[in-house]
Amino acid sequence: MCIRDRYLIGGVPKDFGVSARMGGAAPDGKNYFVIEADEYDTAFFDKRSKFVHYHSNSLIINNLEYDHADIFDDLAAIQRQFHHCVRTLPSNGNVIYPAANSAVLEVLKQGCWSQQLSFGAIDAPWQYKLLTDDGSEFTVLDKHSNQQATVSWQQTGLHNVCNAMAAIVASSEIGISLQQACDGLSSFVGVKRRMEPIYSAQNIIVYDDFAHHPTAIKTTLEGLRAKVGNAQIMAVIEPRSATMKLGVHQQALSDVVSDSDQVFWYQNASIDWDLAYIAQNCSVPASVAKDIDGLLSTVLAAIESNHNSNKATHLVIMSNGGFDGFHPLLVERLASLLTAE
């Protein structure tokens, strides 16, 4: 069974090359459509969350945290929208969620009249066991059938393991076997701007990552640290999302970069609060730049210093936007620097 020709997601999967496609029916004659939905408002004239319009048969709630401060006052306001979405499911529909997420559980307690399928907890019907610390290999157990299979893939981080588990549970509901699902994930390349390597030479790897929330920054760096061990990790972060620019998460930012060895914060012109406080309270060496040229010089000097020490360097650029053209400039300058050696 193949449903890859009918989807709409908020990113570009490197496996397919486009973010949306409308194909024909699956081999079993049924029509399936996979859509990545979110709680952001529908339009300036419709402030309901987009996902209340979709009326899905299966709903995956991967996680639930406070975000989109330009739309919502607090977490409870977001949970209310998620509850509205849950209520659009038919009675024979499925809600799939991580059993340990308290914010999701609070939503379901407000009322759920569909089948609930959880994963992760010891008493949950679906469980996983990490075979590697970085999450690049793990075993999945379906307690109902007592079957298990292994995923060995290119992704890292516990957040991606949970994403995979949700996809496996959802696919099982339309007849895809556990082994088929795990085999599919094992060949999954990934999505652009999700820890996407954009430069690699002489033991230096540069990644482009979309991380735009403190938890996303933290889990991404944790996954990379588990993968590379004691290698040098540098993070270059632009707090660019609407919520970040408002400063809502500023108290959490200093603590989420502890798995890096050095962090460079970029204060673009639209951020009206001072990132110096964040840098001062980081547990690792940190600096703030307010222009791209200064940021480039500082980052390149740090890479060169580490390179001269014969250490491997992993540099992660984190932003949900264009970062004022920083990515190509860094790659160009870095290539010139290494060629000149």
C-alpha cells in the first residue's frame, strides 16, 4: 500500500521533492490523504485554528506547548482549540498521542468520544526501546499483536522517535503492518531544514535546522550530542518566530543550549528585547551579534580555532526564516577559508 502521492505538509520532504501532491487511490481502492495541521489561525477573518476545518479520521497530537503568542494568550487557549479539533473526529476515529504528555492528556480529559491510541508509557499499547542513545535505531512493540520490528534511520533525537511512533500507530489503523512501517521509516531521508547537512569538508559539518521553539532547540542539540559524542558542537541561533520576537520564551533560552560547546545568538532588527541577558546566563560560552558581518567573523574565527586543534566541528544554524542570508555566506566563506589552507 502506498499513500505517498496524497499529502500536504509544512516542509519539503527530500524523499519526494515537493510539499504537496494529489495522486490517485491507494492499491486497496481507498482514498487516503495525510495533512500536517496546526493550531495557527485560519485567516485574518477566521481566527479558528486551521485544523478544525479538516474533519480527519485519525488525529495525531505529537506535542502541545505554549507557542504562537501573537495569537494565543496562554497554553489553556491553545488546549481549547485542540479540544475543538478532537471534537471534529467521528466516534470510530482515532486520537494518537504520546502517553506521557500532560498537556495532551488535559485536552483529552475535556472530552473525547473517539478511540484513543497512546504510545511510549510502560502500560501503553505501543512502546519503543532505544537501541542507540541518539534515537537513530529503536525497536517498536505492538502489545496487541505482540509483534516487534526495528527502525534504523537517518534521524536523531527523542522528538523524532516520538514522531515515528505516531506515524507507525496511524499507519497500522489503515492496514500497514508494523514491519512495513518500520522498513519505510528506515529508508526515510528526511525533510529539508530539519538537521539538513548543507556543508561537509575536512571534519566540519554545517546543518540547517528549523528549530524555532526552546524545546525544539533543546531536543535537536540533545540528539546531536548523543550522536557525535565529545565532538565540538556550535549553535548559531536566530530567535525569529513571532513568539520568540515577543520575548515570551526568553527565560528558557539560556538553559536549552547546554548540549552545545558554544552558542552564537543573532539579534536581528525585529527583536526588540536584548539577547545579552540570554548569553550571560548560558552555561556554555555565548555571544550576541547584531549584524551578519560581525556574526560571520565571530563564527568563522571559532570554527578555525577548533579546526586548528584537529577537533571535529558540528555547527547547527537554527532559524525558521532566511537568517538574512547567513547560510550561503557562511558556506562560501568557510569553503574559501579551508581551500586557502
